[in-house]
Amino acid sequence: MIYWLRVTACAIACSIFFGTAFAQAEFKPSAPVKIIVAFPPGGGTDAISRIVGERLTELWHQQVIVENRAGAQGNIGTAYAAKMPPDGLTMMIAHQGVLTVNPHLYKEMGFDPFKDIVPVARMTQQPFVLVAHPSVPASNLKELEALAKSRPGKLNYGSSATGPQLAVELFKFNTGSDMMHVAYKGAGPAVIDLLGGNIDLMVANPTSVAQHVKSGKLRAIVLFGKDPVAVLPGVPTAIDAGYPALADIPEWYGLAVPAGTPPAIVSQLNHDINLVLNDPVVIRRINELGLNASPTTPEDFAGQIRRDYDRWGALIQKAGISVD
């Protein structure tokens, strides 16, 4: 049974400040809400969930709990969340790699991205970044291509999801270079290994590595996108680096709910999440992570998931890419 309570909204018309607007949601959950993150703490999905969750707690006057369930490149946590009751009290991270790349690489994921979940709202959209340990003798993508070709199969790179992995696989496909992939359950463990020199390279969300690039512990090679990122000033985009084929690989994070969740609850969740994402304080915190707030309607978000699913499927088939 769905327990959502109507609250007074008479002050909405005269609301001026964002903090006041938070108290004026038409509906709110009457029990704690969970956000299932299919990756460990320390990465972009975890960070954005906690930022948004904090604000939703204020808005709803109900605790929003972030629960990390990592494994199988995000499949385990997403499958778990998709089986929860469709009552609006469980949301899940809708991750670009999990929903649009994994289905083309895994025979069994434990869920169907179009039958078992309902998109609620996109939260952010940003490029991946390729970073290297300082010991790697390459400062740009051209030098890295030459290095990889001179040491076929010797360089390795880590990733915690199939989206970042696919970015490098496409680089390999377009350049004829060869590097070995090392899979991680989350960005946090991968960053630790990269800082320790146990792997050479990593593709990640800027959230996971920006502070280490600023401190000089890691070297940023390229952004797999068309636009720069404020937390990584001076890092070239793929177009700047001369690799336009790698310039349209956006990563997005959103929220979804189990199939069967009533449309009215989906609509209200979207309204509240977008309210949070338009808060200047939240925008600043998101930007500081290297993410870009990018709210949408449920319909627009669902359309993007379908388009990216089809696009990645075609590219994966063309390049002959498979999971390790």
C-alpha cells in the first residue's frame, strides 16, 4: 500500500526563498526513503545521491537513506532495487553504463531496463576523464596512443562501470592500440590502486579524481566529451586532442523507481528532485564535484535512455566489444 500524505500548500503562491519552497511539496512520504546506489562509496553516484538525499530529507521531513550495493558493474544493486515494492519509498541510481551499455555486454543482468524500472529524473550529465599515474610517460592522448602501440598489451586501465570501459575500448578500436582492462566494483578502489601505481590509467567521473589531479598525484589526459569541466581547468576535450570520434560519450546519473510505481508518485518525485537540482547551493556543490546538474522530465529521461541504449548497442556490435 502506498503511504503518501497530502500537506498544506497554501503558502506556495507567496514563496520567495528556496528554503521556504522546500516545505511546500504537495505530497510527501510517510516513512524513510532509500536510494540504492549500485556502486561503493567514494564515486560520483554515491556523492550525488547524498547531496540530493540531504535536500530531499529537508523537503519531506523524512530521512533519505543511501544504501550501497555494489557488484557486476552496477547490475547487482540495480536488480535488487528493481525488485523492491513500487511504493515510492525505494529509488535507485539510474546509471548510464548500467542501463544502456551493460544490456549489450551481459547475457543476464537480473533485470530488464525497460520492463523493470521507471525513469524518474536525470540529475547530472558530464564527460568521463582519462587520468594516468605520473609514472606513465604520456601527457596527452597522442602520446598515449604512441606509447600503447609501442607496448601492446602492457599498459592497463581501470574502470568501475561499462561506460568508462567503453570509452577506452572505442579509443583502442579507433587507433588500433592495445591496453588491458582491469574491472573494479567502484571508483574508490580503482583510484586507490591508481594512486599506488598498481594500474597505469583509469577512466572515471571527474568527481573521483579531480582532487588528485589538482594535487599532482594524477595526470589528466583527456575529457571524453565536447565541453570542459570547471574542476579540471585546462584539460583538453577529445575534440581539442584531435579525436572527435570520442567526443560524444556523455555520462549521466539519474533516479528511477521499480516498475508499477503509480504515475502520480513518479510525477511528484520528479517535481521534488528537480526542485532540489535547481537550488543554487546544490548546483554549486554538484559543480564542485565535477558534475553538471541536468534535470529533465521523466519522459525526456526515458527517451534519452532508449536513444543511448540503441546507440551504444550499434557501436558495441560494430567494434566487436565484449566484457572481459
